[in-house]
Amino acid sequence: FSLDPSGKFLLIANQKSNEIVVAERDPKTGLLGKTVQKLPIDAPSDLKFLVRQ
């Protein structure tokens, strides 16, 4: 799993279900909210963010 740079989303790489799940996250409390999206990806194992400056 990995937090996006804003801290508002948690991405979870599920190798066995072949998907990445994106969930809302409250940056102040850390509590998770609803699932925003599920992305089909074969055996995801690592999450990285590219930040443009």
C-alpha cells in the first residue's frame, strides 16, 4: 500500500486479486473512507508516484 502525496488517498496493490484499490483517507485523522476506484492490473507489487515540479 502507499499514500498519495496529498495524503487524501490510500492505494492498495492486491497481487492475488489482480487489482489496485483506491480508498479515500482523511489526512488529519488517518481514517479511511469509501473505495473510490478499483483498477485491474496483473499482479501489482509496487506503487510509485511521479511528482511534477
